[in-house]
Amino acid sequence: MLKEFKEFAMRGNVLDMAVGIVIGAAFGGIVTSLVNDVLMPPIGLLLGRVDFSNRFITLTGRHFDSLAQAKAAGAATLNYGMFINTVINFFIVALAIFLLVRQVNRLRPKPAPAPAGPALKECNFCFSSIPQQATRCPHCTSELKVA
């Protein structure tokens, strides 16, 4: 079993996936900082000095000045501001991955066109594809007009 696990772990796909996960986690931290520290403050300022990370609704009916106070009091809250930050974070990550995959696909060599097979025509009786030079359909055995 240990030998099988070693073979599994040393496959190229598993190692590639592990590297991708580690880089993705680091990239996620960068994007989270970009959203929370760079993008959201100007957006909050434009919307009337709103700090989205501190936007919440208490489910207990009590009022708290900050999310930290509500959490310290053990109040149940709906943290819609954090949700907005997370959605923006997701869209930025998705856009970055899309742009990266798009660029990698552009750099890949284009596949060679498939070799041209024999020219085909359609049988007038059974509508099967048959070679251009055929004088009789191999599917329905009808005689064909020679072009």
C-alpha cells in the first residue's frame, strides 16, 4: 500500500495540483488584501464613508456599534458586508484565472490540422457518406452516378 501511495503521489498531475493549490492559496491572500485594503476603501468612500467589513444586521434586535461588539456579546449577525467583500474577491480571482488561462492558451502551439481524408459525397438514396470515387453505395448497394 505504501508503494502504491508513493507512485500516486509522485505522478506529475498530483505534484502539479499540489503546486497549484499552494500558489492559489498565496494568490488568494494577495487578492483578499487587494479587495479589503485597496478596492473597498475607495468604494466605501464613494458610497458615503461606508466600511463594508463592518456592515451587519443583528438577529437579536439589539443595537451594536460594530461587528466586533456584536460578536463579543455573542449576538447572532448577518454579515452582509463581509459577504460583499467575498463576492468581489471571488470575481477578481475568477477574472485573474480567466486571463491567465487565456494567455497560456495563446502561447500554446496550435494543433496541426487533421490530415485530409478522402473526399466524400452523399448517397442520393440512403444519404450515407461515401468516398467520392465510389460508383456503388456500400451501405444500400445503389448504383451512383459518376461525376
